[in-house]
Amino acid sequence: MCENTDDLILGVDLGGTKILTAVTNSQGKILSRDHSITPAKKGHEAVMQSILESAQRALEQADVAISELTAVGIGAPGLSNSETGILFTSPNLPGWQDIPLRDIMQEKLGKKTFLINDANAAALGEFCFGAARGARNFIYITLSTGIGGGIVIDGKIYTGAIGTAGEVGHMTIDDNGPICNCGNKGCWETLASGTALAREAKHRIKEGARTSILEYAKNDVEKVTAQVIYSAAEQGDSLSKELIARTGYYVGVGLANLINIFNPELIVIGGGLSNIGDMLLGPALKTAGERAYKEAFQAVRFASAGLGRNSGVLGAAAFALQEMRKLLCE
Ligand SMILES: [Zn+2]
């Protein structure tokens, strides 16, 4: 799945808030990067124009002409089909419905373009260049504002019937839990994400809990984020520690499900929330160990994502190169 050639690829990591674009080579070396804000509220035309402009800046910075690229890979949030290049829907991109993102961007860029789900891209990035090198059966999860996942079986991303597999964040953990962006109740990401952690903290503060969290949020309950809660926890705030441990517990419940279903050799954990480290992951692994089959739990190794914020953009590039090779060999 990972190539070692002298190709240059443009990778795009489209997020609900940020666009990261990079020119890379096939060994995962980044020649240039461009960050910009996703104008999500302005609709898909504006977002696609921003991707185009970001791509042009990245190319200019690397001093690479679009004609020198082998292909372009776009990692996008939400449900998509890599074969048709259509983004079905995305909770992070309001109003996007059945958008032929790949073909529109291919037209705008004038270069063969491929589309992949963002978490699958990150899994592929870790597989080719990061913490999952050499693994055949592994799961990548990103704990962030939501929870994304990529499932690799026998060295291949598992995409399912129409390309939407790997939505681990939307497995039901609590059948009567909080309403999720996807419309279901009690999805894993409504209980074990940064958004869930912040929501619980806000709720407890409004109930009058004793905590120093607000000191880290300019005394504004609406400014409470996972990062703020972690800062308070590091200074010994007991409510923050309790809430992080509770979030970790729910992370572990989901991990146990994944371990029992897939028997992976490796689970790579990335995303901003995972930077909390042991305070979150300690309870997560303890819970997973208590709930999963002992044999399956003993067989799994856990690793932190090795590429940080570059896993998505590198994976999108690796995917584009892999798909381009397939086309050339046909
Ligand atoms: Zn959901």
C-alpha cells in the first residue's frame, strides 16, 4: 500500500475548521505546508475555492508546478465513497449533501485527484510512515472533538460496501445517551470525545460543582474546552480529574468493543484529546482490559500516533499515489 518512488504528491486534509495542504514525496517527506481556515459556513463552493488557493500556496512554497505532481489526494470528514469521489454527508461541513468533491477539485486543479475519508487517510498515513508501519491488522482512532477511525485488515483499509466503514465514533455505547450529530443517541463520540468532556464539565459547573475550571476559561462557562479542563486537572482540580477519568472509562468501553470484534494487533490512538495522556488513557486501557476478552486484549499493542497533525495529509497523499499506480497498471 505504501510506495517508494520519486513521485511528488499534493495531500489535502480538509477539516471542519482547518484545511492543511502539503506537497510531499512518496517517502512521506513534506516539502511544504499551508494552513488555512475552512469557511464552512459559507458553503461548499467557498470551501473548495479555499482548498484551491491553499494548494496553490503550498505548490508555490515548494517551488513545484502542478504539472510535476503525480496526483492529488483529499482527505475529507464525513461519509464518502472513494470509488465515485462523492462526499455523501459530513457533520463538520453543514449543508454538504452528495457533493462530487473529487471531480470538482480535479477540474479546478487540472490534476488527477482522489478522495478518501479523513480518518482512513490518517490510518493510511500511520501505516505508511508512522506508528503502524509493519502492522497487518490495526485500528487507528482519533480522539478529538469527535471520534474517527480507520480499520486496516490484512494490510488494506476496510471500506465496506459503499465506502463508509470505520465510523467507530458512531457505535452506540449508551442506548439512551446524548443525541449525536449523526442523529443517533449515545454514540461513542457523545461520551468519549473532547466535546463530551466539555459538555459534562459545563453541566457540572452549572449545577454548582466546586472546581477551578472557570479560572482557566476566563470565568466564562461557554469557554470551557477539553484543553481548559486538562489545564485545571494538571493543577490538581479534582472535578477535572474525575471527568477526564470518566471520559477515559468510556474510551475504554469502545476500545473493548473494537478489540472483541476485530482482534487487532495494534491500536494507534491520535487526536488532540489523546494528548492528555495517562490521565485519560490509563482508565481507558484499564477498562478495555476489564471488558474485552482476555486473550484478545493480551494480543493488542497500543501506540500513540507518530505523525501528529500530518497523518491525514500524508495519508491522503499516499492514497492518491496508491490509486494512481493502480490506474497505471490497469
Ligand atoms: Zn453518532
